[in-house]
Amino acid sequence: MVRELTHFVGGVAVAGTSGRFSDVFDPSTGEVQARVPLATTEEVEAAIANAEEAQLVWGAWNPQRRARVLAKFLTLVERDLDKLARLLSSEHGKTVADAKGDIQRGVEVVEFAVGGPHLLKGEYTTGAGTGIDVYSMRQPLGVVAGITPFNFPAMIPLWKCGPALAAGNAFILKPSERDPSVPLALAELFIEAGMPPGVFNVVIGDKVSVDALLHDDRVKAIGFVGSTPIAQYIYETAAQNGKRAQCFGGAKNHMIVMPDADLDQVADALIGAGYGSAGERCMAISVAVPVGEATANALAAKLTERVKELKIGPALDETSDYGPLVTQAAVDKVSGYIQIGIDEGATLLADGRGHVVEGYENGFYLGPTLFDNVTPDMTIYLEEIFGPVLIIARAKDYEEALRLPSEHMYGNGVSIFTRDGDTARDFTARVNVGMVGVNVPIPVPIAYHTFGGWKKSGFGDLNQHGPDAFRFYTKTKTVTSRWPSGLKEGASFSIPTMD
């Protein structure tokens, strides 16, 4: 039976009225399991109006009271973790274990946001001048919005809303229409945790909804994660409409493999970081850069053997190493990149096209694909593939290996595997990429540091989670105060000083 999903506005489920729907698939079987309504501009505007009214109440709560609601929310997520993970897996296609990791990384940011009262403190200077005190305060922006992708339907919404809510804002989430059930479930948990209705709303839609959020003056800030062209569009449009924006786009993450690295450790790291979640991660390692021919030959041999051992199967099968891609369109797109790689002269070591899982013949599966001898001018090197495709781009020496990620148009994440501290230290200082790992394959920072890429991977001055999130979702008001105590002075026409 195909489920009918809804929006979530004002603390309750709200049926769509547009007459436009999008199918939600079970990627493991290829069957349609739900239909989701795509909102009209008027529906988005109604949600904004509801959020604007609710924010007046929520923003007036003291920070500790808001933090208690978030803390209660965390206990509810823990209670429902298994149910949420299975729901996420059934719509996205990632394994249940991976889905739990998706939720957990989002939970960690909300845990950090519970400590928001500390980050909302202002600064105070007494006696800045004779009888003059100066102090600042952080205040919420009002109504803010998050536009989040299909590949992390729990983590990224929680990255966006956790700090925003802790700071006293109302939040409108526009999740991906491909797997919206977990965001809707999270909205219900916020209400159960004691959040006032209307503070957290979920409106599902397409470009119509995005443009409605971008052009409405009541929305003060937009957070986005997705492809680079859309990130740039949202960033530019938000700026034109006087909104704050933090927008994160595509990636082409490299792993530099030095000759002194433990190649068994490297191979295991690349298999997990390259093929986990079917490669549908913005922090997936998609380019291995072995330094020197001997290193490259040995690594290619190890990866070729390990690829053969991977088990691809349905998302709810605990023995699956990774599951299906999110849609058949995604399979077709990635398959097209594989053919381009062959046509442009890369060496195909493993071809994942045509992978069939017995009993799930209509699922959206693609086996692990491995290319060697990829050069920087090839399409599969330049563009983000977003699938289970790992490429080897050989470098003759360290300096060439350093240049590859530094000169690539994307600058999200990069890793280096080495036993030499001098090399690692030089690499972390010089590489032109926003997040760096040393013997860590996926360098996603912990919640109290910030997450963000450089170049075409990120637009905006402030990153996700960590202290940057509270700076992004608040505005600073500075007060200069004096109590004259009966002093009488004439008018002054010069700029005030603190002498």
C-alpha cells in the first residue's frame, strides 16, 4: 500500500493542496512506497506566517528553558533510534548501521546545541569611559530555513536546526522529497519534547518551495547542502534578497597515499570511505592518489582484491556492506560516468554496472567500480560522481600529490596517509582544502568544531555546526550606556570617544 505523506506545520500534519506529488521509492525493491505532496508558494507562506508567530514565544523563553526541550528531544530520538534508522534505510537505501550513524552525527550537534546558553552570552566592559559601560547581546534572527539533501535525511536537518532552535529562532525545513519520512518523524518528536507548535515546521517541495523561501522577507537566513550549481544559486539569490546564507555544494575528496603508509590500512580505509553508503556522501573519498609507481601498483592490486569481497544487498540486510542508490535515475547517471571514464581512456579494474541482487532484481543497485590511470583532465576526475566509483590518480612525487586536491575546483575534504610527521604537518598547512584528515579517511569534524569546504564546495563566511552556527543564527546588538548622575554638559558635535 502506498502511503500518503504530508507537510508538518503548526505542530500538526497538514495535507498538501497543490495536486502535485513526488514518488518515494524503496530503493531495495524499486517499488513506490509513498507519495509526498509538493508545496505551493502559498503553502510555504502559510508555514512562514505560522513560524513567525511561534518564534515570538520561543524567542522569549530563556536559553536554558529552550535547551531543556532539546535535551528531552535527544532522549526521544534515543528511544526511537531503531525505528528511525529502519525508516531512513527504507527510503534512502543505506544500511541500518549506516542510518544509525546518520542519526547519531545529527544528535551530536543537538547535544552541542544544548550548551547553547554559553555561546549566547554577550560581552561586557565596565568603565569603558567615565561612567560609561559597553555590552553586547546575541539575539535570534527570527524565522530561518534549511534546505537539505537526500543523502543525510537526519544528520543535516539536525545540523541546521539544532543551533538555530537553541538560539531562539523558528525553523522551516525543506527536506528532500526523495526521503522525507524521517524529517517528519523528527518534527513530531520536537512537539513531544515540549517545543511550542510552529517553532519547527517541515514543508516538502521542489524549486517552487525553495524560491518561496528565498523571496519571502520574513525568512532571515537560509542554510543549504546539495550540488554546487544549486548552492551558488541559493547563495546569490539569498544575498540579492538581503538574507544570510551558508551553502555547501559538491566535492571531489582525495586521499594522498605516501610510500611509507600501511597499505592494508589504506586499502581498508578507501573501501569504507569510497563505497560506504554507495558513495552517496559529500565526504566520500573518490580519488586515491598514491605517490610513486611502486605504491600505486601495490595499492591497485589490494583494492582490486578487496572490491571483489564487497557484498551489495538490500538496506535492511545486516550483512550488506552497502545498499542500493536512492533512485534509478541515480544509477543511470553514475553508469553514464563509468562509460565516460572508459571512453576517455581510464583503466577499468572493476565494473559495477548491471549488478543484480537475487530476489531484488528491480532494486537500484550498482556494484563497486574501480578505475586506475585517471588523469586530471578526465571527466571522472573533474566532476562529482556521487556513487560507488573510486578512481586512482597516480602522482610521481609528493609535490604533485599536493597539487591535485589544491588545484581542483572542489575543496571539501582531503586526507593523507603517512607515518611521517613532517610530511603530515607540511600537508595540513599547505593543502588548499577546507577539511583535512591525517590517517583519517573521512575528516568530518566533531560537533563543537565547524564543518565546511572551500572553493566550489562552500559559499558563505560561516560554517555548519560548532561556534560558527551560533554566529550565523544570531545577530549582535551592542549597547553603550551612561548614567549621568546629575552631570550637566553642553552639546557636543564631535564623534564620541572614550577618553
